[in-house]
Amino acid sequence: MAPSTVPTPRPSASLVIVNERNEILLVHRNPKSSSFGGMHVFPGGNFDKKQDQSLAITAIRETFEESGLLLASSVFSGPLPSDAVLDEARNAIHQQKLLFQTFLESQNLKADGDSLLPFTQWITPVGPWKRFHTQFYVVFLPAAPSSGFSSGAKQERIPKHDGGQEVIEARFVHPRKALEECYERKVGFMPPQHYILSTLADILHGSINTSDYREKVKTLSRSLFGRMVINPRKMGEEQDGHVIITYEGDELREGSKGRLHRAMVKMDRYVFSTGEISMIRNFDIFTEIEAQAFSNSAKL
């Protein structure tokens, strides 16, 4: 691809939502979608300057559009929007007939952007005709009933897909189970989703989300890990068709000798095969990230 035709990565955001059972919200992209068709991803999308004041708001708005789950708190005491009102607003916002902020203000709601934890950025490699520079966030839902609000708390509605416009399924699943489904070729993940799920699977054990787990994730978010900007780069191909994709900090990407930060994937041109991906990372992400490997990475 000639330099003049290389698409500029579009600013975008994606939200990793963890509930009180250590389950993460995944949405199944419509196979007919022009971006990541058929893949399982975290809800998210492109920054919209008409709709969004920040990338955190992008993540919250897109999550609402794709899954029906709204991360917002009540500003004043009073009646809260019904499911019917939320669904009507969700569709109107998706169709650009209603501004997200206008809806929130009309319902005395405030998006919970301050609760989002930065959790790496990823830039699509040169090759695909659509490229993204995505800020990933993690957010924890409170232990609240899924039927609606409690005063001053986030609302956790049972996820609903958007009728097939962008996604055909939305569900909560434990990261370990999600990875098992991937290896069994029941679902497919792109490298960023697989990387983040693998990272969280090493932290979120069992079915009860504890303060210790939350603090570990918050520590990562505040550390070099949370600020990592990852530019996946293809470095070679094995005889069986698996491709080596390296990340910053690998020994081939300004990391120390012997340092591995990469993935093995199987793909057809730019399309990843379901279940054919594994992460290789042989250093402690809490204490052993080498800052110099990320010093030249692009920032949002």
C-alpha cells in the first residue's frame, strides 16, 4: 500500500465492563459488518465530535447503543427512565436523531466517565482499509440488581443486542470461559481483545469480584501498562501458516534480549481465524515493563 493511500487511524474507544461475578461484557459483531465482522469484541466505536466530549464518553455512548447498558448516575433524586425510554433513546442516538448529552440532561443523568480506567491503546497495523487508534478502558459495575438503578449508582440492565444493526448478541462471560470458547473455535477475537482478556483472566479468579481484584486492575491502569500504546507488527510466518505479531517491548521491538511480547495468530490476509491465536508474554506487567520500548509510540 503506497504511503499516500495508507488510511489514518481513526480515534475510537472500547469499554471492558466487569460485573460483580468477574464476567466481562462481550458483543458479537454482525458478520456483515465492514469492521470486525463476525468477531467478538468489547462494545465501542469511533469518536463522534457531534456526540462525544471525550473518548470516555465515546465508550459509554457506544456501549449504550450496542448493548443497552447505560453507565450513568442520577444527578438529582426523582423518577428514573424506564426501559422503554432508554430503548427509544438508544435507537435515536444510534440513528443520529438525538444527541447523547441531550438525552442524559433530559433525564437528569450524568455519564460515569470518571469511573473508567485506561487500559492500553492499540493502533491497527497498515494493511486493512480501515484503521483505528483505540483507547481501551475497564470499568467495574457495582453489585446491584440488573433490573435498574439504585440512587447514585450505575444502571446495569440485562444486555440486549441492537437488533443486528452492529451486533447480533451481547452477553456477560468470565474471561477464562471466553478464552476457552476461543480455543474451542466457538468465538473469534482480534489481538487486542485476546490480549486484554488474557490479562484479566490472570487477575479475576472465581465468581466474586473482590476489592483486591479491583485494586490490582486499578494499579495496572495507573502504571506503565495502562499507558501502553501497542502497534502490532507482523515479523514472520511459520510453516503451518501461523503469523508472528510482535508488540512494543519484545526483543525485536526495543525490548531486552530474551524479552517476548508477541502473539501467534493464523490469518488469511488481514482476517483472523477463529481460535487461532495465542499470547506470549514472559515478563511481569506490574513490575517489569520497559518504558523505553514505548517512548516513541503515538498517543491519542
